[in-house]
Amino acid sequence: MIEVKGVTKIYGKKDNEFKALSDVSFTIPDGASVAILGKSGSGKSTLMHVMSGLDKPQTGQVIIDGNDILRLKTKEVDKFRSRKMSFIFQSFFVQGNESCYNNVSLPLEIADVSISRRRVRVEAALKAVELIDKKKSRARDLSGGQKQRLAVARAIVNSPKILFADEPTGNLDSVTGGVIENLLFNYHRKFKVTLILVTHDPELSERCDIQIHIKDGVIDSIKRKKK
Amino acid sequence: MKIQSIVIRAGRSLKQAKSRTILTSLAIAVGAFTITLSLAAGAGGRSYTDQIVSANTDVKELSVQKSPPKSQKGPTKYSSNIVSASTAFFSGELLTRTDLNEIQKIDGVVSVTPNYNPQIKYITRAGQDKYLASISAFSPSVTLKYAAGSVSGNLADNEIVLTEEYVPALGFKNNQDAIGKNVEIITDKLTAPISAHQTKTFPFIVKAVSSKSGLAFRSQSSLLVSSSSARAMYDYINIGTQSYDDFAVASVRTTSEQRAKEVKDVLIKKGYQAQTAADILGAVNTFINVLQGILLGFGALAILTSIFGIINTQYISVLERTQQIGLMKALGMRRRDVGRLFKLEAAWIGFLGGVIGSGLAVLAGTIANPFISKALDIGDIRLLIFNPVSVVAVVVGLVLVSVASGILPARKAAKLNPIDALRTE
């Protein structure tokens, strides 16, 4: 379970002060799919950063499985991220000059997984996104959709509990975007992973259990699908 | 993150920026090249002088001179009490018979032999031309290289060691042909009046022919006779002259190496100047060490410039890979590991530069060695000696220096805020 309690994040100082998030609170049950919706500049990306411990808000708590990750030391937050979280970004952030294999292997290396176990898991992840035949190709030679599939493989390889996706289909056409969507939702259903999508695409958000609308750093509405 | 994984990632990202990596490491290679060569030259030089000194001297022997006058500015005042000489090569007091007898009495001294260098008129052989020659006394402690024949122990009084160049000159077919043949040395009595000059012929049998050796101290063209023969000739030539029985240098033989040191102290107390084999070696080596130090200084300068090269390259690399660093940190890579990644990249650059530089130095030195030996006419002695330990030490040292110069860029990478790094717009 993820509990966000009274989170306020302010950028800049004094005259240039800008409240990106203002007293945001909500709860996400384990294994839910969540869409964080809002216009650009509404604070939805900041919310994702705060929930993943990448950014520290001025006040508030983010409690994941009973631990307030905002109170942890940097070292422990890093460890937490490498064991339990994964990210998918709008602009992929795959390492173009590295092979597909080494791109996917990176999170496992960070999490100190042994070479032999790394190989098994990297290959499984590449198979899941149907890129196993591109194992040795350099990531820069892939198409946009393939790059995002590679990013999905990198995100699922360490079997995360929480998967953050920041506009995962934003740079893709509708067909390839649909493929990525299906990959993410299938994985979410199959492994009961909490999926947190940051998007402004209403169609995508309708597939989620919870929709959190953000407007100017404040929660506008939270809709929960009835099961 | 495991060090092994970081090392591999660091190596891979350098491979992806090949030309930049190679160019940066070439700067280090220049320093590595200079340092490796100067270390080799120092080692070679020291080993060469070591060989020279041990081939020409005996640890039991001392080389004794009369103490030079106390250091003072300007020329030395004449004094009728002191026997002195002043030539282009030697200036100072000379040892007299009295001195030699005094030295002989010191406890532990076996023999005192002044350097007899009889100024003979010429050397010849029946039916052959006459040649000038310099004569020295044979010493068993000097290692000679023989082209034919050999001397074990001491030379007999009627025996002579020729050098190779006298073999064809004196009409021998080859070196071997000369062995056992007779030669004659003609000397001139200096005090005899010009109108009735007196000469004496000293006959010798050729015992051996010495070939040129890179280790020889003395003039390569000296012909060697026994100490007493040298003295006999010296006496005949110089008796009655003013400088008769005065010598610049005498060699003092003692019973042991330890004794040589003790005798040296006694001699110095008595006002003589005495040097053991180790002293001579030390003096020459000081010179070599200074030269080596200068070369090492140039190498260090090259390394210093390359340090800035590494810092610059790594800063650019951090800037270029901002996104990658952001991603790695988002994936939970620790600051320490991000820093290590960049420090290890610097280490790889240093390693590469060290290996290229010292590898080229070893290659160039190995190729150049025979040419250097030939140019300096020192036979088959190698002046550049590559000690594997010092080559490895150079590479390791450069890796450490590179890591140190990677610290600042690595810190910048480690401090990078992942959110800023991942913002693309």
C-alpha cells in the first residue's frame, strides 16, 4: 500500500516561490493501476518523483509498506528503488550505444544480482517484450516502439512491486502505443504489480482502477472504478 | 553495485568513445614513455658502471692520492717542501717513496704499487715496423676480454698482453698466431745527453691478445706487462730525472674488503686521499642519478599536462551523459557507485596510456639498445635495462594518478540531481 499524506513541494525561494504540490493526500492499495492526470505544469510529474523518493517535498509523508521513504537516508532510498521500483519514461532513456542486453542488465547490476541469474532474467524480460532476437543489437538501431519495449523490459527485469510510467506512449503513434499499453497492463495483471501512470491521455486513464486528477498542485478529483 | 560490474561498464563506455579515449591516453603515454625510458637508462647506467668498477677494481684495493690542497680560490702557492705536478689531467701533490713506505707500514696493507706508466720509445718485432705504445702494469683484479690466449693469475716478467690492433701491425697473421712470439720494447734513458743517447731493449713473449671490452677503464690501447717489468722500464727511463719516483696515484692492496675500509680511514687521517671500489662506483652513480632525475622530471611534466587532459575529458563525458547518470540514479544506483564509474573510467584511460607508453618504450629501447651500444663502442653491453617491476610500477602509478584526476568530474556526476538530469524539455 502506498499512502501519500499532506505532501507539499515548493520550488524556488521567496519571490520566485512556486508551489508544485500543495497538501496532497491519497492512498493506493497494492496491485492497483493508477492514472495521474493533469495538464503540463499541473505537478503530476513532481508527484511521481516524490512518490518514488527521487524528490523530497518540504512537508508530508510517503509511506510504502509501512516505511516513510522521505525519512530514509539517500542510500536506503536508492536501495529501495533498486529493489522495489521501476520507471518508464516518455523519451525512453535507453542507452543508444549499449546493446539491448546491457540496457536491460543495468538494474540487475545495480541490485547486485549475480551474472548467471542476470542472464536468465534479462533473457526472460527480452522475451516478454519480444526483443530477444535483438539481444545484441545496439539500442540506437531500434525503432521508437522497440525502444519503449526495451524500456519496458528494463523496468520489469528486477520484478518490481511498483512500476512508474511517465507518459509511456507520449512519443509513439497509436498502434505502437497500444502495444506498450497492453504490455504494461498485462504485466500489471499477471504479477499484481502496482502500476502508476502519469498521462494526459483520457483513453489510457480509463483502463486504470484509480484516476487522480491534479490541477495546479492540488487534487481535483479521485475516481475509483467499481470492481 | 559490484566493482566488477562497474569496471566492465566503465571499460565499455570508453570503448564507445574510442578516439577520445585513445587521444587522452596518448597524452599519458608520452609521460609513461619518458619515465619508463629514464628508469631503464638509470638501471642500465648503474649496472654498467657497476660492471666497469667490478671489472677494473678489487674490493680489497684502494686507490690512494696525496690529499689535494685545502680548497682555496686561485692557483696554489709554490712550496719547495711539496712535490707536485701540474698537467692538463692532473694537478696537485704527488706521492713520494717516503709516502709509499709510510703507507706500506699501515696494518693490513699487503702491497703498495704506484702506477708505473713507462714512456717507452716504441714496440717492434724482428723485420717489422716500429709503433708507439702506452704500457701499463697488469693487475689480476682487472677483468680482460681475451681474443687469444689468456692469463691466469699474474703475468710473468717476460710476458706481455697485446691489444688486437697491434696484431696485424706487428705482422702476425691472426690473434692466435701472435701467442708465444717475441716482441721488443725499446726505451730511452731520459737523462742521457742528446749526443750520446742510451737505449735499452726489453724482450717479451706474447702471452695473450686482449680485445676491446666495453668494461675497460684504462686506455684501450695500453699494452700490459707485469708490475715489476713496468717498474724496470720506468726505472731505466726516468732514473736521475727530477720527477723520478713521484707518482700521482698508487694502488694499495689490503687483506680484505673490511680491512680496505679501515685502511682508508687511517690513510685519510694521515692526510691522504683514498677511494675504495665502492667510492668510485658511488661517485659515478651520483652523476647517473642526477641525469635520471632530470629525465624523470620531464616525464612528470608530461604526466601533469595529461592530468588536465583527463579532467577535461571526464568533465565533458559527465555533461554528455547527464541523462544516463540520471537514469542510473533513478534506478537506484548509489552516489558512491556513480562516482566510482567515472573514476574507473579515468583509471582505464591511465592504464591504457601507461601500457601504450611503457610498451612503446620497451619496444623502442629493445630495438635501440644494439645501436646505442655500437655508437658508444661498448661491445655487447646494454645501456637500457627494463626492469619488469619498475614497468609495472609505472603503469600502476599512472592508474592511481588518473583516478586522482578523475575525482572532480566523478564528484560532479555523483552530485547530479536525477530529476534535473531526466528533464528533457
